[in-house]
Amino acid sequence: MSQRALSERPRLSSPGRLKYDKARHTELLLLPERVVELNEAAGAILRLCDGQRTIGQIIEELESKYGQTGLGDDIVEFCAIASDKGWLEV
Amino acid sequence: MTVDLPYALTAELTHRCPLHCPYCSNPIELQKRESELSTETWLSVLEQASELGVAQVHFTGGEPLLRSDLEQLIRRARELGLFVNLITSGVGLTEERVRRLSEAGVDSIQLSLQAASPELADTIAGFDAYEWKRQAARHIRQSGLALNMNVVLHRANLHQLEDIAQLCVDWGAQRLELANAQYYGWALRNVDRLLPFKEQLQEAEAAYYRASERFGNRIELIWIVPDYYEDFPKPCMGGWGKISLTVAPDGRVLPCTAASEIRSLSFENVQQRALAWIWRDSPSFNAYRGEAWMAEPCRSCERRELDYGGCRCQAFLLTGDARAADPVCVRSPHRGLILERVGSVLPSDEVTPKYAYRGR
């Protein structure tokens, strides 16, 4: 995991937005012409991608929220994939 | 049968439109202003749709800008967390209106275009709309909103495909839908005047690939195939009553924007029934869900999970039986209807013939 990745502050690509869908009990990522149904982990990470928090802070927050350690690699990898898909901008 | 939840609502706010495009997919019988839903009913539709699982709303028409409550509806949709897309001709989209729409929370605007040259564009639209569109595109970009564009392709404008892409790049669009005409409503009435001939279509496809190379890094180009020239039908609406629903100007709820032309079905109205009941339990939404309704050749076809037998509206309009295989399919016994149409188009035919203009 690189230090550069940890200090990045990702945010959802405009005009993308998250919506918690009560009917499906899941987070949805709303994009122009497309809706992505997210699993719980993906939803939890993207919720924190607000352009303010660094990836390092996001990892800390989620590890404390779920009472787990060692989530860092998975979160960094997810953010990289989400950037490739155009969901996130750094 | 398990019923999926809908992701998208197409809200047809009105059938009124300043344009008279001969390829319009609105039904021949256009709803009048008096039969349009009230603001209160539309607000309730948005709330019910959101409860039901809808995440995206497309405000369209006709021309949705003709509804003075558009901003109010957009605001409510955004409060409900919906992604709001506006599909417009651009007529009436002044700088002030763009500002109000943007303040209300519209997420993206899709602007239609008829051709690259103003003369041809206005001939096709039956209205001097081109200059409105040029200015509307500028206002949209200046407001910081993403500009998406769409053009319906047919015999009269296919030759301008590369110029259309260039124009959309110049206007600052980030996405352009190049949608070959689909034949419903007014488009079906004009089919003999709109259908391109084969060589013309091949040239256009080559032009599309050239445009993708030239502009691909600046604009997303989307080619929507001309289904009359395909061997297999399109998976219409991603399945009947599966991912989206349409509410027509008069409140009827349709599985597809063209479905009101299926005369063998009757459609429930949001003024009488709850949206959730219509989606889950109404006879019209259950009519072609899943596979049990299928007849041969679809019933035993290995492609049935890919294309659901094609488009129910097209099957009904061309064969009189909405359960039939889409006649576009090479396995349909009615394929001859498509071949006959396609075969009767000649390169010598007039390029911009006398159209039956929508709403005239």
C-alpha cells in the first residue's frame, strides 16, 4: 500500500450520487443512465468518499466501525477499481 | 413469480411539444392538456416510485419545459434522493430557465438534435428549433451542468453523422446517443419515409467508427442499432416490467413508453390505483413477465433469456399479437414483414419526403 494512496482524498465523480434504497435495503450508486447496486462494504466505503477524508482516515473509520483491523489493502484496492470505473475522482 | 423492483421511472409530463418530428415515438393519439395529471398527482407518483425502489427519474414528454411545475417536481425528486434527468428539445430553455432547473437540482440534461445543418434540422422538426438548441447547449454548459445529446437517425440525416458528432463536440457535449429510428407511434406512420437503405446505413456505420476515432477521447458516442436490419431483436426495456416503468401524461402506467399502442391490454392509472400495486399485481405488468406467456418459436429458443422474445409493442403493431416473436427475429414466421419493408427502400427515394408531421 503506497503512502500516496493513503493521503488521497477521493470523492464521487460528478454528478454521481449515493442513495440508500429502503425497498432493497442496499446502497445504490446513481450515475447518468446507470444505477449500480452496491454490496455493504462498497456502500460503506463510498459513503465516506467525500473529498475531505483521506483514504487513511477512511480505513481508520471503517476499522473502528466494524471492530476489525487489516482492512487497508482491500479498501485501497476497491478505491483503485472504483476510480477505474469512473465512480471516484481523486 | 418473483417480481423485480424498478430502477427507473420515465415521467412523460405532457404530450404537448413545439416540435413535430416525424419519428416521434409518442402515440398517434396525443393526450391533450386537459387530461394531464395535476402537480399533486405527479408529486405523489414520485413519492410512490421512490418507495417502490426507483432511483432515477427521466422527465420527458412531449416537451417537459411546457409544464410550469417542472422545477417543483425536480425539487421533490431530489429531496427523495432520485437522480434527475431532463430530456428536452431545448425550445424554451433560456439562461433563466436553466438557472431555475439547476437550482431545483436537475442532475443531467439531455438535449435532442435533428441534424447538423440548421436548414435540415428545422425541416425535420417542422419548427425553427435549431437556434434554440444552439443557445440552450451554451446555457447548459455555462451553468456547469453536464450536456448530453441525442439524435434520432433516419434516411434524411444519416449522411450527416460525422458532422453531428463534430457539432456536439463543439457544443461541449460529453455524451451523444446516435439512435437509429425505432418504429412506433408517429415513426411507424412514417416508416416508409424514414427507413434508410442498406448501403446508406453501412456508410453511416463506417462514419460512426471514424467519428469514434476522431472524437472518442472528448465525447462518449453511443450507437443504437437499427433493429430492422438486425437478425435478432432487441431485449426491449430489459424485460417487461423488470427494470423500469413509464407514467404517461394522463396517468396510465406503462411497462414501456410505446406500450399504450398495444390495444389488447388495458393499462391502470395512478389516479385510481397505487403505483406499487400496478407494478406488482396489475394484469398489464404481469402479461409478459418471465417466460410463461411465450409462444413458439420463443418458448423453446435458447436466446429467450437474452432478448425476452424482443419487443412486445413491435410484435403487436406488426402482427396483431403481442405474444408473437418480434418480427425482427430471423426465427419469426413474420420476418417477411420486415424484409418487405426494408426491401422496398430504394436509393432513388426522396431523402426528405413529405412527412406526416407529429401532431399536425
